[in-house]
Amino acid sequence: MSPWLSVVCVLAVAAPATEGEVVLWHAYRAGEAEALELVIDDFRARHPEVKVRVLQVPYGAYPQKLRTAIPQGAGPDLFIAPNDHLRDFIERELVTTARGVPADRFDPRLMSALTLKNESWGYPLAYKTLVLFYRRDMVDAPPRDTDELLATARKLTGDGRYGFVYQASLPYYHAPWLFGFGGKLFEADRLLPFESPAAIASGDFLRRLTFEEKVTPVDISGALATELFNRGRAAMVMNGPWFVSEIAADVPWAVAPLPVVTATGMPARPFVSLDVLYRTARADGSAGAAVLTDALTSDAASLIRARVGRQPVANVAVVHDPVVESDQLLAIQARQLASTEPLPSQPVMQLAWDPYESALRQIQRGARSPEAAFREATARVLVLARPLPKAAPVRFYVLGALLLVVAGLAYALRQAKRAQVLADVRRSGPAYAFIAPAAIGMALLVGVPFVMGVGLGFFEYEGSQVRFVGLGNFASILGTNDYSPFEPMSFYFTMAVTVLWTVSNIALHVGIGFGFALLLQPTWLLGRGVFRVLLILPWAIPNYITALIFKGLFNTQLGAINALLMKVGLPAINWFDHFASAFAANLATNVWLGFPFMMVTILGALQAIPSDLYEAARVDGAGPWRRFTSITLPLVGPALVPSVVLGTIWTFNMFNVVFCVSEGQPEGATDILVTEAYRWAFMRNGRYGYAAAYSLVIFAILLLYSALTKRLLASRVAEAI
Amino acid sequence: MASIELSSVTKRYGETTIVDGISLSIADGELVVLVGPSGCGKSTLLRMVAGLLAPTAGRISIGGRDVTQLEPGDRDIAMVFQSYALYPHMSVRDNIAFPLKVRRVRPAELDERVRRVADMLGLAHLLDRRPRDLSGGQRQRVAMGRAIVREPKVFLFDEPLSNLDAALRTRMRAEIAELHARLKATMIYVTHDQHEAMTLADRIVLLNHGHIEQQGTPLDLYRRPRTRFAGEFMGSPPMNFLSVARQPDALMSPHLRVARGGLRIDDWDVLPEELVLGVRPEALRLAEHSSAPHRLDVQVAWVERTGSDSYVHARAGESSVVARVTASDGERVAAGSTVTLAFDNMSVFDRDSGLAVAHC
Ligand SMILES: Nc1ncnc2c1ncn2[C@@H]1O[C@H](COP(=O)(O)OP(=O)(O)OP(=O)(O)O)[C@@H](O)[C@H]1O
Ligand SMILES: [Mg+2]
């Protein structure tokens, strides 16, 4: 999606503020949103002169919306967002410095996380950090150090239970170990290589938990961790304060700070992430915004957030509130705060999460040594963070574009003249008048975004600056300068995977669809209708739901497929560790989704074949195989060509399956072109231009494909009956 | 070449019996036509001979070999379907060559045989066309070609001409007759067109409700129908039926009297009392121009003129009567008038059993 489209979306939700109104955006939900509402109600009662408009923005698209709405003047005066985008916000000039509220209201550690270039860029409202949850019915005393952690976990592991559960492949959850072993991510603002000795030691620890001692399961999602804990299949869970609301009512639980890393004697240091109240340029000079800022950050508001929202709050004065002190979770959060690291907000970190996650995945399964895995991740970040294309001479391109447009127009005019379009239009004037509104609507809805998308491919963002780079993005995509064309990073590798993906899918769709169609064809088959409906069902279910179900089926420890393999005495497979198996998992999912369409098409084509042709062939001496190859295949073939062409295009762009099932693992090797384009747009610091260029290349490939098949089709259809 | 032997061949679908224990011997080189009304089981019987349907009971042998359990392809037969069943995606050449290709005939020989058949059927210039680019008659010929090229022992035809117009049908009928004369192959030909049956057959087998009503040469069936049904089915327009009562000296009805003397029936007295006279339309003449012994008074309803002949549609009491008369006689008959018809040849049927008791 281009930023233009997001602009349209944002405009649709948020009409520009009227004069004097203070607009506040947030992405809170449930208890936290409730607490904020209470604070706002209180504020409205006290300051009737200030008009406040509060907008709750869905979390998923939040940073995107801020990035696009604020420069358009359609953004808020104040907004509440996490601190991990701080530098991006500053570079894009979305936020201004924090002024008007005394800094000593807040915990100095939290305040310093918001200080950059000797300025503060927001006020901390609340913070979140990982702590250790445990079931009191399983764990007597929480472990004080990692040795104790391992010992306790070992005792409580077995029979489908795990001693210690957390989302081990996420960098956010690995951070406590990394920093506890003395590792570092940044020196000043420079990202350090990942493979430091301390980091390797933390990797060894992870490997011990998951691979050697197997007290921690791999491939765990947040929801799965919750379920294991609630069912008594996880004794200890490392998680954030949000976990509380997910714990079932009947579970006896308690919280403790994270243990000390025995090897270094230092406490495990998780990230602390902040809920920050940011001010935008619109707030400058707005008296209402200043009053609201003060009220939102006040100790009174803070207390409401702590009591109602159960948020660990940043105000110093509230820490010793009796209610807060008696709340175990808040108390432990406050204690853990002493050993935390601020969540890095350097933009390059956005590029680092993904490779880092890949490294952790490999380490946790023992697929690679920590050193090798981290080294690879470092190299990958370097590639992802490669410099943007240089500015290109605009004049030259404008000239080129003009020439193209003129040539295109001239060609179109000549064609129109030859086809006597004008005369046609005049003759059927009213008819054209009737379809004109729809035609114009279509042209706007399809044409404008298309032109925007094409145009975008020639630009690149650098902070808030948009720069014309000409064909730079295309050169960078097709040039593969920073890496070998045989690496997953390369366009050619991804292209080859995409082609392999498409071809193998279509072959299986047609093959299996044919098989089932033949099975379902005989009229004497009982329950034929029921089978038909059953076999069409996979097609009727939204494909991302199926994809998520398959993702679960392929889970290493808890998935049904590995459970079956183990039942018959085969070893469990780490499906997403190797290209072949990850690709196979994707393929299985998409074959499940795709064969019914082909089956239905083939069934229709089969029924259109007169039965006396088969009888004639039998009389002519043709056996079943010969009848299949000489009659069924050639007669079904032509009917199948359009479906195959369509199916090819769908599969080529089958985003949901690849994105949800293998997620590109291992290391992006199973990504196809569209998922790669998506990653550039939405997961790698918003390289919209690059992503648009990527999409254009995909478009060109498909255009070429359909032009070729159109020719083929024209000749084949002419031959068919 | 081969003879065909059917013994007690039966086909049932659940409770319904479609073909009811038919036994039939067909001599080598004979052309047997199966006729009968629609739904009487002609196609079913033919498809069992072809091997496309398995009989519920009974045995089929071709050329002395029991083929009951064999696939169609192993029976050395060829079949021409009513729909032709040409392979739409193959050229005429490939359609004709298909049975040879399946049997792995060498390419040189295959070409030679296809060419010969195409020449024989006048298809040589159409070999590269697809079936959809052919006329109905041409398609029919291709279907024949595909059957002939195999040089099978037996040909089976299931109403091969019913999709053609009248003129073309007549021509193709002649071609099939000629083909039979040339190939001297055994043929079973299904039709419900009694005209086709009369002109083509060495022997006609008349089926009704899954059993053989009568079989014999065409003239046999025409002259000596074994049952009232046979008399009615063979011949067009169908035979006229007139109820009569047997008297000691004549067969009587209010409209006619047939004296015993003219009938030459020996055991007159054992005949049933209630009889039906069957008189063919072409046996009836206007009495004034005829010396035929028997008379029939009818009330003329209308006269149908075909040019060469006229059909006088009339009533004799409850029975309707059709007479085929010469065109000039037709001119002289007026609708509504009463005329007297004369005839000599007739069949006499038992009214209750429908069986013929005499032909004269
Ligand atoms: N599969 C079947 N199940 C039950 N009855 C069937 C089946 N196939 C055919 N019949 C019946 O068998 C009877 C004979 O069919 P058949 O096709 O042999 O008739 P036919 O003599 O060829 O008639 P036509 O001159 O109309 O082609 C018909 O009454 C038909 O309804
Ligand atoms: Mg039939």
C-alpha cells in the first residue's frame, strides 16, 4: 500500500480538528483505555473551556498513520505511543520537544530514555518490562539465579509440561539474557556486530534452555504461552504486565523479578518500553494542549492509570501509593525497573529485529552455533541497511516521461482513428453517457492508485525528506550489488523461489484436482454430493485462517503433524529450519487451499464429455489409460487453460500462505516476491519507494506472463471444440 | 468373418426386465436388422453384443468363441453410433486411424489402410478437418470409416441414419447395402424405421417388450405376420384391423362379409368365434375397378394425396381404415361419401391372443 492510500484512510477516520480543539490519539484498549477515559472525563469536568477530542487508533497501523497524517496536517496535537519509534518520529519531524511539565515528576531513568540531543521528546506515562510469572501450585520459591531457574525448570519438565516458557525466538524476550551476560547492542548510536562474546554466551544459554535441556519449548506464540500456563503445562512464564489479563481466574500465580545470570553475577536486564505522551507541532502555542499535557502527566492521572489500568506508571510520587505498593505486579515491575535497558529507538533497529529473530530461531533449535547465527544476522542487517539510492537528475526523467506520454497518446489517437472510435461514440452518444460515470469512477479508483504506485517507485524517503531517485530503486533490486544473487536477499533468488512455488503448486492443484474429479465423477458413487461439498470446503474458508491452522499443525513441539510422525516412530521435524521442509509446509497449505478450484473446473469439463466417446473408444480397443490420455486429457485440457492461467497469477501472489505459515523462514529463503515487497514497505523502516519498485517489477512479470498466455490461449481455444 | 450366437440373453435393471431371454443365431455374413418400437430393448441388446453392457444372464459368442466376459475391444467388432461419437479433438484422419493406433499397427500400413477407406467413402479431401467442420452426412461417413478400417468380423449399427434428412438417408442406406455386399461381413443393424429394415435386411428380427416377436425375411414378415403386432408394425401405413365374427359359412361384420369359400381354411370349426381381419392398405381397391372377391363398405373421412398415390382415410363402424389407391381413383372419392372397397389378400388373427390363424 502506498502512503497515499494510508493518507486516504486516515482522512476517512479523522477529519481535521476544528479551531481550538485539542486532539489526542492513542492505541489503548481494555483497562488501559478505561483508565484514560476516566482521566479525560475528569479533565473535561475541570476544564470545560478546553475542547478535547480523543481518537482510538487500531494498534496495527498506528505508526503508519502517524507518519502519514501528521505531515498532512491531519494528525493530533498529542498522541500516546511507545518509545521504540522515537528517533523515527524525531527524524520525520512528527514530534516536538517536551515543554511545560517539570521533568522531576517522572522516574529519571525513564525520563532519560526520552532524552536525545540534549532535549526531551515526550513524557513517560507508563512503562512495561518483562518479569517472571510462576504458578504457585508448581513452584515453591521463584529462582534467584539462572542456575536455580534451570534446576527448577528441569524438575517441572516432562509429560508435555515445560518448566519455563517464553517466546524464545523474539529478540525482545532474549534481551534480558543478552544484557545479563554483559552484551550490548549499541555504542553511541552505532549498531554493534551481534556476535560479541557476551552475546554468544547468551546464545549458549538459550541453546541450553531449548535444545540441550529442553525445558523451554520452541516456536511459542504469546497465545500458546498463555494456554500452557493456564492449563498447568508451563510452570514459569517470562512475560510483560499485559499477561495478567490473560491468566485464567482459577490459576494461583505470582510474580518475581527476573533471575540473576549466574555466570556474570549481573541481573537479567529486560527492555523497558514506555508509553510516551508526545507533542506534535500543532500543540506548540495551543493553550489547551498545554493544559491537557499537564493533566495527563499529573500524579492524580497517574494514580488512576495505576489503579484502574493496572499500569506501572512513571510518576515518582505514585510509586509509594499504598494501593500501588500492595499490587504485586506493579511492585515487581517497579523493582525490575532498576535492571532494565531502554528499548532502542534507533531506526536501524527496525531492520535488526528480523535478522536477529532468525538467528535466535536457529540457535534455539541447535541448527547453528550462536556465533555463526549471530554473524549471519549481522551481515544481513548490513545488507538491509544499505544506503538508499542517490538522487537522480529530475529533468532528464521528466523529459523521458513526457516523451513516453506523448508517444502513448499519439499511438492511442492513431488506433482510435483507425477503429473509428469517435464516429462510434457519436453514433451511440447516450449509451456512452450512461456508462461514463462508472467509467470515470473506475478510472479514478484503479487508475489513480496505479499511477501513484508507479510514480512512488521512482522516489525514496529519507526521514521526512522525499527524494527522487529515478531508476535507482530498480537498479538496486535488479543489480544485487551488496550480495550474491544466490542468497535469499537477492531478487533473483526470491524470483526463482516464486517460480518454483508457482509451478509446484499448479502442478499439484491440477494433479490432485484431477484425481478427485475422476473419483467423484461416476454416477453410481454413493454420497457423491456430500463428498463434493466436503472437498470444496477448503476453498470456501478464508485462506489466512487455513494458513494459521496449518502453521499450528506444523509447530515443532505442539503441532499435530510432528505428533503423528512421532507416533509412528519417526523423528519430529523442525519444519521451518530448512528450506525444503518450510517450502513443503507452505506448499501443503496452498495445495489444500487450491485443489478444490481445479477440481470443480475439471469436474465440469469431465461432465461435458459425452459418454459415447468413451464407449466408442472401448469398442476401438482403448484401455482405461488410453481412454484417459486420448480422450479425457485432450478434452479437459482446453477448459483447464484459463483456470491454470488464473491460478498461476493467484499463486504467484499468494501472500497469506507464505506470510502466515513459513513467515519466510529460514532467513527469508521461502519468501516470495510479494511478501518480500511487503517486508520492504512495512517491516524495514518503510522503504515505500523500494517496495513500490518491487511491486512494479512483479507487475511487469505478470504482465509479460499474461501476454504470453493470451497468445497461447487464443490459439488453443480456437482449436478446442 | 463370423457367426453370432445369442443364447437366453437377459438384461434386467432391478425388477424391470429389458431384454428377456433372447436366443438368436446369426450366420456368417448375414445382415440382421433389429426393429421394434421405441424402448423395446434394441439398443440394449446391441450394446450387450458389443460388450458395452454386461448381460444379467445368458451367453454371447462370436465366431464360435464365448465373448460374454470380454471387453468390447477384444471382441473383434466395430460399432457405428447414432451420435457417431467422433472424437472432436482429432482430425478425420486421426479419427479413422484411432482403432489402428490403439492396436499398434505399423505407420506405413496404417496410412495405407486409412487412405483406402477414405477413398472408398469419398473422404479423401476431408482428412485434415475436424468433425465439427463436417456436414451430418460426412460425419456419418467418418463414423463408418472408423468402423471399416479395423476390418472387424462383425459390424454393429445403432440407428446410424436417424440424424440424417430423408434424401441423405436413402442414399446412405444404399451405400450401406453396397458395403455389405462388398465386405461380406456379419452385421447387426438396429433401426425403428421399418422401411430401412425392409430394404436392408437379409433377415429381420422384430422385438417387442424385450422378446422376439417374429423373425424372418422382409417379405415373410410383410406377408405372413405372426401376430397382430407384427402386422401393425411392418408396413406403412399400418395394416387395417376389422373385427369379425365367425359364422358357419363366412366371417361377418356389419360392413363386410368374407365367404368361407374364398378363405381356403381347412379346420374352420376349431377357429375362435371372435376374429380380427388384417388387411394392408395397399390390398384395398375401389370395388368398381376390381375383381377382388371381398367387399367392405366404408364412410370416407378424407383423402390424402401424395401425387403418385392417394390414401383414403375412412371408417367402417368402430374401425378406421386406410386404403392406398391410385391417384386417379383418389380423385373420384369425395369426403363424406360412402364407397365400397374390394380386397383379396388378408391375415386372420385370433382377437384374444393376437396370433395369426391364417394368411390368404
Ligand atoms: N440404466 C437403465 N436403468 C433402467 N432402465 C433402463 C436403463 N437403460 C435403459 N433402460 C430402459 O430400457 C428400455 C430399453 O432401452 P433401449 O435403449 O434398449 O431402447 P431402444 O429399443 O433402443 O429404443 P429407441 O428406439 O428409442 O432407441 C427402455 O425402456 C429404457 O427406459
Ligand atoms: Mg436405441
